[in-house]
Amino acid sequence: MRNLILLLGDQLDTAISSLAGADPAQDRILMVEAEEEGRYVPHHPQKIVFILSALRHFAEGLRGRGFSVDYIKLDDPANSGSLDGELARARSRLQPERILLTEPGEWRLLDRFRQRQADWPELTLLPDERFFCSADWFANWAAGRKQLRMEFFYREMRRRSGLLMTSEGQPEGGSWNFDQDNRKALPAGHPVPEQPHFPMDAITCEVAALVAARFADHYGQLEGFDYPVTHADAEALWQRFRQQALARFGDYQDAMAVDQRWLFHARIAAALNIGLLDPRRVCLDVQADWQAGLIPLNAAEGFIRQILGWREYVRGIYWLLMPEYAERNAFGNQRDLPAFYWTGKTRMRCMQQAIGQTLEHAYAHHIQRLMVTGNFALLAGIEPKQICDWYLAVYMDAFDWVELPNTLGMVMHADGGYLGSKPYCSSGQYIKRMSDYCGGCSYKVSEQTGARACPFNALYWHFVMRHREQLGSNPRMAMVYRNLQRMPEAKQQALWQWGEHLLERLDAGEML
């Protein structure tokens, strides 16, 4: 045979480079359900179902186009349990002239297959061309820059793509971003759009039963799985978002509300990350909706910035700095991740909400991740690797290239400010302003110390005080440290001591 083409679980796109020029008469496709991929962190059961079901549906589609697909199921008795183990078996059995593989999206796998190339000269690794910019282009852009700020990268991507640009080469609306218009809390009683549902078909039901048996020890609820696993269903989800939620996405993208999981968010990140949707076409759709007067500019720009800007930026950072980047720990944090991250059993209502819906749906939106669960981990001094592994495990859309820079850099500031110019942290007041979580909480956001006080308050000031040497000269932290300096010494001491008490309780394994 001519080519053996290995397709990975996040490469479910017929336009993927490894399928370019594929001939059903001469080539064969290999697709593998590898137990190792479900276990290197304890992935949420719904995430495993999502990927395996999408993989099986995509294989059926390829067979419908005439391709021969060798599909190795998770419970196949001969399954070695690893991707490279199954590729080795197929190589020995089929003796292909060439083995084609689009570069994996994780350093862990790319490094493994690069090592295989030393023994398998027929193995060819091809670039992943599904992104707006390549790793090489990003490296050239980054060369010689002391700081890689997303805003400047985003402007360059706007120029290169032409998205939301005038014919004179200026940003539409006269501004590169409208983030100041995208920070509204959801008014009480404000209606939110209903989400479409995707009932499990026979393939997904079979996968769910297999996952329930094989990964029963993983955290997260399997019941209630409701995600698109085909290109058609992903398209239906996208079109529903365009029609019912996109116009208000900009206004309320940072809002949080009790028992409102989706609000005005698209929920398409997972579909984008495995190839069920095309990021270029998604951005063009949003631009078209704005040009047609269907949505305001702040919604269009805010959404496109997430895809064209942030998504591309964190991928560029990942490939520029790996593998060393994963080991960074600028604050020297060593505290273990509290057990309530895996159970949701805490008295903090904001954490209950964010973790609870995470365990139930493998989903939380970016502000819940950054300013609730991430904020707490930063203030508490959690070891970066532990919180990074948690995010990678529990979220449907979490793949290492997108999760690691977001968590280690943006959430934990563990790269020393390479990705973000300041730590993204706050007291309970930010959560109060952007949500209705505080109203029914066991703690009082208005109190800073004592048994009834919101833990975020004292932990915030404890963080600010203990990292004064590192952060005191940061211009974006100047106002915070001026406020600290104006604070009476007795109050500073009380906040420090209560922060110490809370951290001691965490170390003792107590629930907050």
C-alpha cells in the first residue's frame, strides 16, 4: 500500500494536511481509541465520550467516501493502549511506503512521534494548517520582542486576515477592541437563549457505556451528555448561537449568574478544537452578520478577538516555549490543590457554581475559570502543575496547547508575566460585581476577616502582601499597592493573620 494515514482525535477535518491528496484506492486510514490518552490526566467522562464518539462518527463518514479505515476500539483485546503502539502494529501488518501524520497538538505526542522518526524513516509529520498563523510565523513575529502582548499580536492578525478592517487598513469603528463595552453583569430576570439539545444516537450510547465501565474512577458526571459529535450537529449549534445569542455575547461575555451555565456563550470551543468547525469560516460568519446589521460591533469584535486573537496567541506561545514553559513557577507555589476542586463541596457559592457545572457538564466559561476557580488557585498559592492538570482534565475543550498557556500564564501568572502584564486576581468584590453568586453564599462578601468573611477578601490581600517584592514595581499593580500603603497597620495585620488561618485550613484538608 502507498500511505498509512494516522488521524488523531482532534484532527476530525477532511481538510487536514494528512488527508490532502489521499486516494481511497491506494491509502488506508488508521484511527485509534487509546486508553493512555484518557488517563494521562483523569479526563472528565463526558470529554472522553465526546472525543471517541466524534472519532467513530468521522470514521463512518470516511468509509462513506470510499476510504478503508482501520479503526481500533478501546475494548479491542489486541489494543496496546497507546497511539504509537497501535501505529507500530499497523506498520508491521501493512508495510506502507509512507506513514502520514499531521503534527499532534500536544508537545507530549509530537516529541514521541519525532523520536519514532529515527526508527521509522517512512514516517512524515505534516504541519497543522487549520490555524490562522503557523508556529514558525509566530516565532518570527516574537523574535526580538521583550514582551509578547496579545493586543499587538491581535492587531497584526487583523491586518493579515482583513477581518473587521476598512479598505484604508484601519479597524472598523475606529478602535482595535471594544472590551470596555463587554463587561456588563446580567440584569436580574434578563432572559437568556435556550440551548439546542443533541440526543445521543446508537454510536454515542455505545461509547458512553464503554467509558462508564473503563473510566468509572474519573471525576465528573457522565449522565446528561449533550454535545454535538458530528459536523452537522456542530453546525447546528453554531447557527443557533448566531441567531439567538451572538448579538448579546459582547455585552454579557463576562457575566455570571446562578444556575445559568451557558448565558450568551457559543459552546463551540470543543468543536473547533477537534475539527468539527472551521475557525476561519466562523470568523467570516460573524463579520458577515455585523456587515448585515444583525449584531453590534462590540459583539462581532469581542467574538473574533477570542478566535483570531487569543486562541492563536496562546497556541503560538505554547509552541514557542515548550517544553520548558510547563515547568515555570514564578511564585514558587507548592500548595496542593484542595479536594473540593474535584467534588464541588465548599461553602463558597461562586466555587460551588463554577465547579458544580464543571463536574456536571465539563464546561465553564472563561470568567468562571479565570476569576473564580483560577483566582482562588492563584490567591491560595496552588502548585501550577496541579491546577493545570485539573483544567486539562475537567474541561471539554481543554487540549494542552490551549489549556497550558491559559492556566499557567493567564490564571497563575507562573511564567513571571511573559503572557500577562499583571496577575488576574481580585477580592470577592469582582465576583459580586459580575454575578449574583454572593447573595445566597454562606460567607459575607462585605466582611474581610472572621468566620463569616468571604475567603477571597483576606486571601487577596495576603497574596498582595506576600508578593510585594515581585509585584510592587509593576505599573499595573501600582494602585493596589498604594491602597495597601494607605491601609492602617492593624488592618493589614488582621488581613495577613486571617489569610494565614485560611491557608492553614487548606493545608489541613479542611473545607472552606
